[in-house]
Amino acid sequence: MTPAAPAHAALSVADQLACALADPGAVWPSGRPDGGRAWPQSLAGGASGIALLHIERARTGRGDWNTAHMWLAAAVHGEVSAAANANLYFGAPALAFIAHRAASASSRYLHVLERLDTATLTLTRNRLAEAHQRIDRAERPPMEEFDLIQGLSGLAAYHLSRRPHHEITRDVLSYLVHLTEPMPESAGLPPWWMNVAPTGSPDTDYPGGHGNFGLAHGIGSALSVLSMALLRDLAVPGTVDAVERICAWTDQWRQGDETGPWWPGHISMQQATDYHVHSALRPRPSWCYGVSGSARAQQLAGLALRDPARVQAAESAILSTLRDPLQLDKLPEIGLCHGMAGLLHAAWRMATETRNTEIAAELPHLADRLITALDQDHHDPELLDGAAGAALALHTFGMDSAPAPHWDTFLALA
């Protein structure tokens, strides 16, 4: 097989998937499936996410803007939510995110982007005010305050990409720094420790709450965003200290050895007290909680801190996973969040960042596994766990480029 063959195969499958997802009426003949995740404004499961696929294809010359526009129109159909539950994955911020990607290549979307931006700015300021009030009360943070999907890490990722020099970007980065500062009466727990279960709600199985490492719902997203701010010379005072504090905690809980390190997805109070995580609790190598996200966050932190040992550990973690059939078998799903597409894209990002040829050499095999899985079953169309996300990962691998502004900002990978 020639070096170009894996890329050609990936692009061919991405083209087929995009073609099947070209017409909103064909994808959802009844209008849309039931459930909040599938609302048009949902980046995870609605029209917004599929619009992102077609925008990226149009921006790279592989697709057409008419298809992208049709999906954008479907995404903004109806009243746009800018309520307290709006976030990077739903409502005005999600629509602003995809509109920004479109507007970077077409002035047609600048007016709608400005309107969505205004709503997102107001929402972010309100969320920041609530967060600082919580900090002033010396209370533990709720998951939805700072995580990527619901919280201020996601909004920070958006603002860092959309308006890097704006006051709101400095404010939300400053909040993430503040989030990492020690709390009084911390009992040895980090300030981002939550008094809830990994579901985001109280649970008797987690009487003391939990500490979350993941990119979707944990401190990993803050680590990525703060590291990217440093790498882009956009850091606010205290950013280096904040990144180092997060890294100190992740180092404390790093498992495995130098050739195959890994990080827990989350730890309970009992595990924190015992200072022990059983090897059987190693998370599968997904983006949301596993090494796909954790290793990329560590690589970004290592680059930001100019710490080659951290970069090496991160790249060893992803490389050992790519070479381990048992770990790969734990990801039978196709998606960005829980499946092979997330691992493929995170590994592609890491290989591209430092031109790591060893990681790059493993990607065709993983792309082939993903293509095979796509051929074997019918899949939901959505972005986060379905065909649209798999198509984006294959498209990016095949094109070997993801021009700025990056579509994977919503995953805190770039």
C-alpha cells in the first residue's frame, strides 16, 4: 500500500458519509428525532454538529457551501437559547462556534455571528459572576460551572478562538486560574474537587464527591485551554502557576510506567484517602475520560511549560495505546467522544504538533479500523458519537490539515 492509500481511503469514506448526511430532510424525515441532545442547536446530536462537518468540508474545498448553508439554516431554525443552560454544546454559544467557522471563510455569516456573539458575551459574563460568587463563599464547584461541555472551560475555548484579545477572554481565563487556587480547609483535595458523582449529581456511591481528570467534565479541559493560552502568548497573570498546579495533581495520580503511562478518568474520596487506583479502573482510551484526551492535555501542558519530559510522557501514553490491541479493542464505537474517531483525531493532533513520526505511523491502522467499523452497522448521524464526527476525523486525517480556526476547539484539542 502506498503512503497515499490510507489518506485516499479515509477521504473516500468521509465523502460517502458526508453525502449520506447532505440533506436534513433525508437524515431526519420527520424533522428531527426526539430528545434534547437532538435539538437543532445541539452541537453533540443536532443540526449544529452536522453543519460543522459540512462547514469544514467547504472550508477545505472538499465540500460545497450550499450544503453547509442548508445545515446552518436548520441549526438556527427556531428560537435560539441564551438561557442559563446554554453552553458551547447548546444554544447561542454552539451556534456562534459553528458560525465563526463559516464566517472565517465567507462574509455571508458575519451578521448572524455578531448577533450570536452578543448573546454569548452576556451569557459568559453572567456565568462568571455566578462562579466568582461561589468562590467567594468557599464552596466546591458544581460540574456545570467549569467543565467543557456545560461550563466555563468550553466558553473559554470559544472566546480564545473567536476573540483572543477581548476583555471577556482575559476574564474567563482569569477565572480558570482562580479555579485552581487552593481553598481554605481543603483537606488535601484540589480546589476543583466536586461534591457530586461523575454524573454531576449527588450519589450515595460517591459520598465525598469526586475528582475528575477528563476533558469533557473534568480539569483536563481547563489544563488544555490554559496551556493553549500560554502557547499563543495570551496568558493572564497566574497562568503558569495554574497549569503547574493541575499538572502536579495529574502527576500524583499518573499510573503505569514511562513506556505506557495513563491517568484515571476520575477518583473517589475513598481512592484519594487510600492513595490507590486499581489497574482494573484504567479508563478505555476515549476522548472524554481516557488517554485520547488526557495525553493531548498533557502534551499541550508540556509544550506550554517547555517541559520535554511531560511531552515525552504524553506521547508515550498515546503511542503505547495505539500499539496495544487490547486497548484498541476497548473502543468498538465509532464516535469522537467514546470511540475510535476521538482517538484517531487526538493522536493525529499530537503527531502533527511535534511531528512525531512514530505516532503518525500508527494512524493508518486506526483509520482502517474505523472505516471497517463504519461499514459494519448503521450509525446515528450526530457529531459527538455518530457518523458526522467519524467523517470529520477521517476527513482531517485524509487531508492532513485542519486550518485555523480549528473545528476541534469544541473538544479542547486545539
